Amino acid sequence: MILRRGGRSGIMSPVMAKRNKHRQHARSGVASVGRPSGTHPSPVVTADPASEVRRGLSAFERGEYGVAIQAWTQARRAGAPEAVDRAIAEAHFRRALAAPSDGRRAQELHEAVALAPDHAVYQYHLALAYHRQGQVRRAIEAYEAACRLDPANDRYRRHLTLARCSDPGAEAQPEALPVVSPPGDESFARLAALAALRQNRPLDAVVTLVGLESPSPLAKLALGLAHLAADQPASAASCFTGVLDGDDSPPSDLRAGAQIATVAASRRDNDLDAALQALRVADVPANSALQSALGAAARALGRELLLEERLDEAVVAWQRALVVDPRHEATRRVVSQVEEVLGTRDARAGEYAEAARHWEAALAEQPGEARILQNLALAAERLEQWEQASARWEELIAHWKRAMRGARRDHEAGADLRRKLTIAHRRLADAYDAADDLPSAVRAIDRALNFDPSDMDLRLRAAELSLEDQAYGPAIDHLRRVLAVRPDDVRALIDLGAAYDLKGDERQAESTLERALAIEPGNQAAMGALAAVFHSRSDRLVDAGQLDQAVAAMERAIELEPGAVRHHQCLGASYVRHGQLKLAEKAFARAIALDPDDVRTRVEIGAVYLASGYEKDAQRLFRQALKVQPGSVTHVAIGLAHLRLGRSDAAHQQFKHLLKENDALSLRLLGAALNDLRREVDAERYLKRAVELEPSNARGHLDLAWSYAFGLHNYPEAAREVAEARRLALEADDAAVLAEAEVAAQGIANLVEEAEARRNDPYLSLPGAFLR
Amino acid sequence: MIDDPYAVLGLDRTAKADDVRRAYLRLVRVHTPESNPEQFKQVRAAYETLRSPLRRAELAVQAFDETVSEPDLDLVAALGDEELDVVALWLAIETGSSDVAATDFAHDMTPIREADLLP
């Protein structure tokens, strides 16, 4: 074969032309090594061309194309025949096929084309490389060159047509899409139809494809697309169904294409349900063009659903669009806005969990949006999710604080934000309080007071939270400040009295509460609080052996709060401790008379007798209790009373009734109560029975594990019970028990580790090792 | 219990004190105590609630903000009248099944023999 350099059919870049110039220098006998010729005089190569050709051939056969190119280039410089250029071109071609990128591939192919410009296959592959890179015009030129060199090659012609159809200017140049279709060739028919569609002749595209015998899945899809373009969505949908439900499993891109097209066809056929269903099941394609198509189909469907007021479903469609195109700003904005609308509508319907879900989704696109944060905080409050509520209020407060800094010049806006911040802090405090996080609640209310120190209701709330948090000093301070402004505030006086009482300042408590009663005689809360002061005083006097004063104080408590059982009961107990049984009996009778059906009073009075050694009186009260309410609950109460006094046998005499009754719940409650009393060894038998009776109760297994671990130190059994509790909790989807089981499992693991360490360390097992 | 005072006065939640006063004055001219006593009472109660800045702030914080309760059609319009590009889809699949997406071209390689290079 005669090789022509720079032939008219070759595509050559300016860079390549320059390189060829260097090669021509080389062929003229001036060789260069390592730098371009012309800069320095190069030594004349004296290599033997034949041996260089053989060296190159050997490397070529080993797949070392770089070495082959180098050796053959040397050979050419040393005078080897032009045919060697052809070999160098093939080596470049092979390197192109293995190139890691399309750019690199095109570069190698340019070398090949430059060296063998009349070799059609190199032109074709250069075209493919451009085509892959989306450089359609360059691809077309290279395909055309390949077609000129080998006009009968169908493959080249097909790809040329495909590239021309991809050319953005193709509609304007109908003549640029000549397709000579060999009869019966499906691939040419498809391309002819595609070209017709490209030239806005969809019906011609349909006609071209509809007559195909035994069409492939690709041809079916193509026909469907032609129908769709010709505004025949029903026919289109039926073609796509043929692709998806056909006997052959279509390649993934083809399947994805048919699914996407089904969405569009069903929508255009006004069957939005079918369109949405198709979208829901559509695979996410790997091909970026198909991803764009899926995004477009999903967005169009979403728009249609929204106009039909099917907002939830519109969001589903748009979410699918975002899966393939997560950065599509317009979709993200519309999804967020519609999610917010759905949240508002659900909240209006009282569906707060759903509302919160939508608002969370909306917030993802509008982070820090005060309106959404506030709604989420309020929804969490409605759902009694206090931790979430407090977190949202905190976020909102931070947002409003920033806004307040920005509103320094706008007095009205600033004042409004201050008011909002005060209220938000109060709600934040309430949320923390409800979540049993008292220190945070106190801090929140203190922060609220920074915004409005003159709000006495807020200060009163701060005092109450401090009281609850047992911070009596700060509580008293807040209350004094309230009373300085509102000296007759009875609620503040009652709180202050209670604070003094709890702090141990009896006299201040008494005088404060007396003042409250002077302002509002008969105030029940004030009388109760003052009764509590006298009750505490009575207890203290009994302990000091001053019975007369103790009785007087308790009688004052009774006078203030005659309906409180505990005052009568404690008065009776004081008498019992001093052996005045008749007076005691009278006091106890008054206590019982207040609620004759409550067995607890009788059992507690029995326990008082028992503690002072009056066995018969105790038994009398216990019998009365059992008469009022026979059954396991009373037996447990009596048994626990015995147990607290260390009378284990008498306690179990009572508890054995539960074993007879075989009531799993009572047995479990008893076992748990014994565990709480650190009587784990006693608890084991009841819990074991409870678990036997009700093996599916996860909490029973946990309680039993506890008694095994801490009572019997039987860790393997404990671990087994915890594992069972965990399994049951998972089965029942009970997150609370599951969390407890996780903690218990960790606790048992720690106990095992500790026991192991003790066994292995003789020093730890010595008596008194704990002193270490 | 009265209705949402903002709704009674035909205001949104961003309304300021002046807006509240203007809306009240406008409505009490329409719903006089003689012509429409019930509505007058409602308007009056709503005004009493909203004239207090504290009460207004409480309402703003303690009630759900329902400002966004209808889809914003401008945002929907911003999505455009996009349709599935049939040609692009077809081209993607046609291209995906052509040599452009192929990787095995062993059949396009030409063998090189020593005899061709060293005659």
C-alpha cells in the first residue's frame, strides 16, 4: 500500500501538521533526539533500520505500543521504508483503543490519521471519539471522511446519519440528512425515521417504522416515540408497553427509555394515575441524557398534577425529578413551597405529625426560615415531642435575635421582635420543663427576663421553675422582686412561703403564708402550704421528743387542711410512738373516715403499729384492708410493709397469694417493686413465674434479667433474658424497651468484665481490696 | 371564642399597627352597631386583640403561621412548559446502542507483519 502524507481526505489539526513537519525533517536524514529539530543541531542516527523495525515489531506483539512507536520512528529516521508509517499508525490506533479518556483517544487517533490518512477505520474511530465527546460537527467531518474512503461501509454511513441527527442545526438543513436505506435494514429504517422526526415530520417517521416486520424492542420504542411526537399518545403507550412487557428482557437503557416515554405518553393521554405509576416504577438510568429525559417527564407530570390540585402527588413527581437532577433550582423551590402548603393544610386538619413531615421537607430548601421553624416548634408541642420543640424554639430565637440586630433603626419592628423573643423564650422554658430538663428551662426563662425584666408573670414563672429545680435562693429572689411590684399577689406569696418552707426557714414561711391568707382568707393553696409548714414542724418536734408541741402543730395543720389524710395519719403515728394508743386510734379513725375505701391508709396505719411492736393492731388493720379490697394488690401492699421492716417471711406469706393467682401482671409489678427495694433475690421467683405465664412480655424479661444480674450474679442467665427482651422489642417495634434492653446489655457486659477482672486479679479479691 | 382576628380584619400576619387601625376604621363604617351588630362585635373584638402589641406578638408566636397555604403558581411557571424531548431520548438510546458506546473493537485492528515492513 502506498501511503500518502497529508492527503485531502485526512482530518488534521494544526498541531498535527506541525508534528508532520518535524517528521518530514526526520525523513530527510536529520534526526532529533528528545527535542524539536531546528533548535540545536542533532546527531545523525546510525541505528540499523532493520533491527529497529524488528525491535518495534516485537514490542508491538507484546502490546508495548509506545516502545514500538519509538523503535519504528527511529527506523524511519534511519531510512526504513514508508510502510513503517502504516505500522506506527496502527500502534497509535491500538493505544487509542486503550486510552483512559476520550481526549487522549482523539489525540492518538489524530496521529494515526496523519500517518495513514487513507485508512478509513482510523477516520471512523476519530469520528467516534469526537461523537463521544459531543463534538458533533467534528465527528460529522470525520465520519464523512471515512465514508469517502469506504463508501460501501454501512456502519460508517449509519453513524454519519446518527451524528447528523444529533447536530443542533439539523432541522435547518434537511438535505444534510440523506439516508439511503437498504431495503429491510431495520437500523437504517430507524435512522431514516429519526431523521424525519428531526426535520419535524413525525408522521413520516411513523410510516417508516410501522411497516417493519418483527421489529426489535428498539424499533418498537422508536415507533412509540414517533407516535408521541405525532400526538398519538395512546398508540405510543401501547408501543412502550410492548417494549416493557415483551418476551425479551430489553437492555437497561432501552427499558429506562420506555419507562420515561410511558410517563410522557400517559400524561399526554390525560391518564395522570398511569403516568404517576409509571414514574414511581421507572428505573433511574445511568445515562445522563436519559436522566435529563426522566427529569423533564417528571417535572411536566408534577406541573400537571399540581394544576389538578393533587399536591401530594405533584411533590412525589418532582422528588423523582430531583433524584436525577438534585440541583434543579426551580424544582427545589417549588417542592419546598408546596411542601409548606401541605404542612399548613395538614396542621389545619389537626394532622400535626404529617404537617411536621412536610415542614421538615420544606425547611431543607429554606434553612432558617422563621415561619417554618415556628410551625415546626408548635407542631412538636402539639405532638408533645418536647425535645424537638425546644430545639426548634432555640433555632427560631437565634433567627429572631439576628433579625433584631438588623432592625436597630426600625423601632416598631425591633419592639415587636423583643416581644416575640420574650414569648418564644417562655415557650422554650415550657418545652424544657415538659421534657424534664429543669436547668435548661430555668436558663430559658432567665433569658426571657433579659428581654423584658418588667414582666412579672414571667418572673413568677421563673420563680416556680427555680422552685421545681430546688433552687430556693433564686426562687426567693424572683418572688421578692415580684412582691416589690405587686405586694398583694397571693400566688407569689404562696410560692414564697413554700420556698421558705423548703429552704427550712419555717418562721418566714409561716409569716408569708399568713400574709397571703390575710389578703385572701380561705385560699386553699395558701392553707395547704401553711398546713405543710406545721406538718414539717410537727415531724421535727416528734423526733425531738416534744410530743405536746408536735401534737399542737399537727392539729394546726389539720385545722388548716382537714381533708388531708396524711395529717391525721401522722398525728396518730406520733401518738403510737408515745404509747397513747387510744388517741392514736381516734386520729387513725379520722384518717380512714376521709376515704374508707382506700386500703393504702389501713395498710400504712398497720405498718405504723407493726413498727412499734403492736402486732395485733397491725394484723387487725391488715385484715380490714383485705376485707375492703380482697386480692393481690392488698396482699402486695401488706407484704411490702413487712418487707420494709425486715420481716421477709411474713412478706412472702403475703406474696405467695400472687403465685396462687397466676396473674402475670401482678407478679411482674411485685418483682419490679422488689427490685426497686434492692431485694433482687426475693424478686427472682415472682418474675420467673411472670415470664413463664407471659413469655411475650419484653419488660418482664428485662426485670428478670435485673434480678439475675444484681441478686444472683448469674450473668449468663441475665444476658439470655436481655437478649430475649431485645428480640421481643424488635418484633413489637417497641423503641422504649429496645433502648432499655441496649442499656441493660451494656450494663451486663460491664458486670461480666468486672467479675472477670476480679477473678484474674488476686489483689482485687482480697478482703478490703476496695480500699485501693 | 372569636375567629382569627387577622382574618376578621382582612389582614395578614405581617400587618403593622397602622394597618390594623385602618382596617378597623374601614370595617366599622361598613358594619355599624345598628346595621350589623354581630359583625360589629366581631370587628371590635378583633381590633381590641390586635391593637395590643403584646397580644399581637403572642398571636404571632403561638398560632401556626398559615401564610403559605396555596401553591405559588409563579414558582410553578418558573419550571417552564418543559416537555419530554422525544428526539433527544431517541438519540440517547440509538447512540447508546451504537459504536459510540461500544468498547470492543478488536475486529477493527489490522495485523502488522514483518514482511510488510522489510520487503
